[in-house]
Amino acid sequence: MTVAKRIDGKAKAAELAESITRETAALLDEHGIKPGLAVVIVGEDPASQVYVRNKKRTAETCGFHSVQHTLAADTAQADVLRLIDELNNNDAIHGILVQLPLPGHLDEQAVTQAVTPSKDVDGFHFINIGKLTAGRTADAFVPCTPAGCMLMIADEIGGDLSGKNAVVIGRSNIVGKPMASLLLQANATVTVTHSRTRDLAQVVAGADIVVAAVGRPDMVKADWVKPGAIVIDVGINRVEKTVDGETKMGLTGDVDYDDVCTVAGAVTPVPGGVGPMTISMLMANTLRSARLAAGLEA
Ligand code: GUN
């Protein structure tokens, strides 16, 4: 028995991309500026290659100047930093994204902090993290995945989360922590849970909004979820799936979708939920960066 609404992230992301495409055309027409996005990938992680390909394709669809730098897995740190420096100084580039994870010999922090804050469309630079944490989201680049989650939540219950309990499962720098900041800024009462949290199911049971970002397939079950809650599934887990007796690799989230749909008010599917929204938010951040670089309003 399904009671929950399926939140269609794919459709919402496509709508967003269409409006970005229109604004990009107008920016070129009126000001001669084309947003430029550079994506850097080091090594051959298959999942990262898929993400990067999708980002590049969407950037092209939106009418951006889109470049990809594919570096060998054994590229030296100094060479990665040199490339970032070039991109920082290239006026045709408004957004720089270094796909994570990086190969083990590279210092992820040194690389993400080398991207100039004004082109940091991932929102990973400490300047942008600081602005977000201080509630200065109007002039920060907000990480794309949490930003996309917030749009989906706002679509369901509005932008003011006063009186709502939100539980974030996972405390990563990419999702959990920025997600908590955004929910707090929207007036939610926020609990961040993680691997050391006791009685997780009980904590989640008090939530009007659940955001799961832990990387554990189908972890969140119906009996954890408050009736009517909004459940946002950030997990992308590769698992074996058996369909019609045939076993294949497939994607599944951190939420047991069919189970949770019997209780929740609205749930995002995987695939087709948060993933496409993340990519559209990256385009939104790049367009915004291009506008700011031209002295226009964000
Ligand atoms: N790897 C997984 N998620 C992300 C993301 O949002 N940005 C980057 N750069 N790498 C990632």
C-alpha cells in the first residue's frame, strides 16, 4: 500500500534546466556573456566518469561554455594545482568543479581550497562554507546536493520550516553539514545523526523531514518514519538487483523506498530524485557566478 507522493526530481530538474537555458540565452543576447564551467576529473573512477559526463551534457544543453579536463590517476599534486590556477585566471570560466573523490596521493583539502571562492560552484571553499554557516546564503555558493534537497522540501511544504523537526542522517562536508545549515536557516529544528548516534530509528521517528545521506542501501525503513513525513534520499548505492530472475547491477538509495512509501507523505526515488537536482543546481550556481562576474545581480 503506497500512501506517499513520489517527488519527481528528474522533472523538477528539467524545469530548472529549461529556465537556466532561457536565462543563459538572455545573458548572451543582452551582455555577450556565456557562462563557462570547467570540470576536472583525476583518474578513472567509473561512478565519477558517469557524473562528470552528465554534468558536461547538461552544461552544453543549457548553452554554457563547457570544458572537461581529464587527468591521469597518477597526476602530481603540483600539476592539479597548476591547472586550477589557470582556470582561476581564465575569464571564460565562471565555475570550477573538481570531481571527488580524488586518488589517494592527492590532498583533497588543498585542491578544493585552491579554487577561488568566486568560482567555487561546489561550495567547498572555506569562505563559502563560512558564509553558509553564518546564514549569508545570499552571497555564498551553496553545495549543489543540499541546495537541491532544500528546493524539493520547499516545493512540498514551503520555504519556512518553523516548528518542523528535521533529522539529517550523515555528517559529511558535502551533504550532511551544509544540509543542516540550510534547514536551520529555514527555521527547522535540526538534529544531525551519524554512525555514533544511539537509537537512530527513534530519533528519525520524531522527524517531519528526513534527509538520508549515509551510503547504506535501504537503511531507512517504514517503522522509523513518522506518518506524513517528507523523506529525501541522497544515497546512491550500487547493488545487485534481481528483476524477473535476472541479476543485474542497479542503483538504490539509503531509504527502503517501497516500504517507506507506505507511511511517509512524500519520498524522493533513487534514481530520479536528488541526483538530477544536484546537476541543475550546479548549472544555477555557474549562471549565478557568470552574472556576478559581469557585475549583474545574482
Ligand atoms: N563527488 C560526489 N559528490 C560530489 C559533488 O557534489 N561535487 C564534487 N566535486 N564531487 C562529488
